[in-house]
Amino acid sequence: MVALDPNNLQVIKAVQYDSYAYPYLGDNLANDIASIPNGCIITLSILDAIGELTPSLKNQLLNLKMSSNIVNDLRWRRGLAFAAVKGGNVIFEKFDPYGTELVIGEGIVSGGAKEDDLFTAVECILKNNIDFIGLGNDTAIYENLISKIDKGVFINNNDIDNALNTAGEYILQKILNKPAGNNQYILLNEEVEYKTYYNDYENDPEIAQRWIYEHDPNFFENSFGKASFDSQWIGSPVYRFDKVGKYLVDFQKRDNPTPDDRFDEYRLWSFSALDKLSLYVHRRPVGNFSVGISKSGSIWNVSYNSTAYDLDHLSQPDKGIVQHKWSWREALSSGWINGRPSTLADGKDYLIKYEVQDKEGAWSLPDVKLVSTRNINMPPVALFTVTPNPVVAGKVITINDFSYSPTGKTIISRSWRYQNPSGTWSSPSSTPPASFSTVGTYKIELTVSDGIMSSEPYYQDVVVIPDNNPPTVSFTMTPATNFYDFEPVTYNVSYSDPDGDPCGGYQWALRKNGGSWIYLSNPPSNYEAYGAGTFTLALRAIDIPKYPQQSAKWSHPSADPNTWFKRTFTVLEGFVMRGDIIPAPAERGRKIRIFARAVRPSDLTTRVDIDSATATIIDTSTGKAPAGFVPTTINLAYDSASKDWYGDYKIPDHITQKGKWPDDGSYEVIVTGRKATTVKDYKVPFTVKGHILDRTIIVTTKLH
């Protein structure tokens, strides 16, 4: 882990990138970042970015572990608030494409949201023991929030650069003062000592204990797979771990209020610990190096080649090594000298020692090599490494040969052989093996010669694991075919894997009437959006292999859905609702008759059978309902002859609010049709004009 320097907080400020001057500003910013030493916290604010970032600035931001999608999208009036430990982890990352929003991350909350949004975060903040950093200008909102969570700080961001500087200082102090927590780093196969505590309110004695370990085998690289006891309650703790990774450990103890087994149900288990133990099981780094000497007059020049690595972080540029320690001495001297010599005196024997430290703080075992400048014969030393290890059967291995002669002689021959899992040795060869086809443990042997003397054999064990097998997947549908587009469809997916690997995800594809495939994250719950037709639905699945050295495999390797598991089915056209109202116009104090019908969308004259229909008077969304109005919903009756639904409703006599229902004007009745779980609405417009009693009948009498 990169050490933090509390006296060296550096803040970089880039207020604006101009589309014409950005190469100059971008490269200067990149140079500023590159010049800051590891262990410093960098807080970075970019406001109103215009144009693309320069390649050098992009590289520096990626080196800070900024998300690649943010780096690629940081242009054209976007903004950023960012803090990271140089050479370490990102502390917070706030990308602002259009405006501020609340961002909740692990350990840090930052943002500038509305008051309602902030208070919804209180439970999350308390639950996750988060420090809140409020960047904004509404002091009351933030201070009220901080008073509720009793943790955090408000920083006015009228000056964003000063605000981020202050935020960086706050974060730095929090990190420096943060307790180590219940986290422990241990070496593979190292013995673990546990300290537990038991107390019972009723002073009942302890009768049993149980432990559970949740194992993440891929926390470190080059995993050995999952522990056999993963996620299972076991009666005693694990004292040695034979697989690397992160283990979340919990234990419980059980009391014994009575020795009578008939009352076993009264023997209670304790609650789980609030702060579970996190064990990080990792490997010790390897401090390999080779050394060469060549005579120049009366002295010998020395060259070195470090091949140190940590299998837990092998893919990283530094191979997981954060510190190198060299020392040397004459062979018969008692004290070591720090550093490594660049020249050696003639006629002597020397020991050179090399040690390295990994990111978890563990030191390698010393790698000590004998170098002689005397004119004598000494046997060469055979040395090599094998990667990857474990390796998938049939996959190529890389063998790096670091054999050397302590007296500087040239290695002129090599003899390689290997022992297979059954114990049989191969014939010697001048070249190393390239791969192994059988699962098991192989032992590779190397002997080298300088033409005068031969080395002792050097051995490396290589674990060969099976290749990953693809899973199988299929699905069924309910209904299977000939269903209406509005009907809900359920799917039952069947996944299996010969290696027992879990599913890593599904890919669906849909095609209508033999057309082009469209790709879906999930299959449709109904087909209203697609309409009637003949469909083919295809599916494939990918697994998550047990070992990271194995490649994940699809059930159907081709990306062409025609090769996937498929089902073909027919979807029938659904229905829409239509309606009418008579008389037109309607009158207060008089009944109206409401007609509704379910029809095909493509042919509004073709009726569809549905289960029921209702009418709601009136549609209140138009704003024409008086205060306190409650809509009336009536059940419509079915006329089997016309296949229409109908019902009567009397328009109210009295107007309670001028311009509102049922005053003269235009309104809408909502007719609703239902079939199974599908509901369809249609708004039927109608007009109210006058009261039925307002009609005047004039009788004319002829005078004689």
C-alpha cells in the first residue's frame, strides 16, 4: 500500500480548458500530476471543459485510476470533482455532465442535491458509517443534515478550487486518523490465532460455537479457486488457509441454560458480530534476481536483473512490488552492507542478498547469491520461473531462465525434464516444456553446465487445471404460442454447467417474421410493443469459471442467434377500446348512454371478446372537475348481439362551480376494457349544453 504523506497535500486546479489553448493547458496539467510523488492526495477540479483532453493528460488521469469512461467523456462543457492518492486508490470521483447530483460512494459522500434528496441519504450514511462532504452554497440544508448524522463537514463551493482544497485536507485527516478496523492480512498456510469473547446475561455456560467464512477467491490474482468451507457453518475456526482471497469471518456461540436435551430449543445462538473480521490471505512475494560479472583490469563490473514478483498482483506494471532491499558482504564477513555493489575486487567471494516487499506489507524470503572473483571453478546455479501457475491444460506456459555462473562463466548447456502426475519422468531435453495436456501437478527440473561443472537440479511445481467447459441453457414460455400481444408471458430458464460454475449472464435476441435480430437484456413481458406476427426468441448464457486462468465460455460460442437455443411462436393481435355517447349534445338532468367496444388495432370494425368494461365520469385530468369532486365509475353491460358494452348515467342537475362539471362545456368519459390482467382505456369526448327543463314549447292557437 502506498504510504500517505501528511505534510505533502498538493492540489491541482484547472478551471477551464479553451478549445484553442487546450494543448498547452492539458500538457501543463499532465506535467503537474506527473511531478507529484506517490503518497500525496491530489484533488482536481475541472470546470467547463471545452474540447478534447490531450493524450498526455488522459494518461495521467488514467494513472490516477480515474474511470476510463469519465476520462473519455470529459469534454464539451462537462465538469469533474476528483480526489485520489497518487499511486494508491481513488477517494471520490464526481463527474458532472449536466448538473450536480448526490453521489454516495464507499466511505465518502459528496454532491449538491436538493433538500429532499439529501435527507433520503441519512439512513444510507448512518448504515454505512460514511463521512459526508457537502459541497454547495445552501448552508442550512447541509448543516441540518450533518446535525442528524453527527458526522461530516459542509464546504461552501462559491470558490470551487478553495472548496476542493479544503475537502482534500479533510479527507487527508480522516484517512490519517482512521482506525485500522477489523482487517487482518495473513500469508498462505500461515497459522491464525483467534481471540473471542463470551458473556451471557443469565450466566449460562457455553455449549457450542460455530464459524462461517464467505470467500472471495478473486480478490487477488492467480486464484486457487474457492475454499471448500465457503459459506458453510462449521464447528471450529480455520487455522490455516490453503487458498488466497478475502474471507469475511463471522462466529456465534450458543448458551446452555439446562443440561436436559429435551429443552434444546432454549439453547440460543448469539447474534452475529457487528464488525465482522476480514481476513486477506495472500502469498509472500518472490525476490528473484540474476547477477553477471565481467573483469575490467583489476576489478569486476557487476550487472543485475531483478525478476521479483508477487503472484497476487502479477499483472500490474510493478508486479506488486513496492520496495526493494539490497545488501552484500564478503563471504567470510559477519556484517551486511546496505545497497548493492557496482564493482567487486579481484580474488574474493561475495554474497549478494535481495529482498522485496509487496503491497500487503509482506517481505520475501531473502534471495542470496554467491559471486566469486577468484580464479577457481564453481558450479553454476540453475534458476527459472513458470507463468502462469496454475495453468489450464493445453495452454502455453512461459519459462524464464535466470541461471547464472557465480564466477561469470557462460552457461553453455541446459538439461530440462519433467515429472508427470503419475510420477514418470520425461527424457532430458535442451528446451523446456511448452504445455501440459493432463490435469495434475507436474515437476519441472533444470540442470545447467558451464562446460566445466554442472549445477544442482532446480525444481518448480506447476499445477495444471482443467479447461473450462461451456454451460447449457434452454427456456420454456407460458403461454407457448398463439397468444395475444397484450397477454403477459413468463419464461422459465434452465441453466446447467458441467463444472458447477455459476451463470455470468444471459443474452437474448428476438426476430419478427424472419427479419433482423434485435438484442435484449431481458425477454419481453408482453408483445404489445412488437405487434402480431411470427417470432423467434433466442438465448445463450455465459459462465463464471472457477479459476481466473480459465476463460469464461458461452453456451453457444457464435454471436449469431441462429445458432443459439431458440423457440418460435405466433403472437396474435390484441385490442384497443373505442366508444360513443348519445344523445349529443348531452343535457343536465337527462341520462346519457355510454357505448364501449374492444376492437383490433388494425381493423376497428372487428370486435374482440374481453372480460369486462367500465365507464368513469368524468376524466378529472382535464382540470374541469369542481373542488371535492369524486368521479363515478359504472359497470357496463354486454350486448352479445352487437358485441358492444353499454351503460346509462344521468347528468347532474345542479352546477356547483361556474365553468366546471356539469356546466356547459366539453368533457371526456374514460371507458376501460379488461381481459385477464390487461387493461385498456379510451377517452370518449362529449358536450353538455343546457338543462332538459330549459326547453320551451310554444303552442300556437288559431283565432276564429
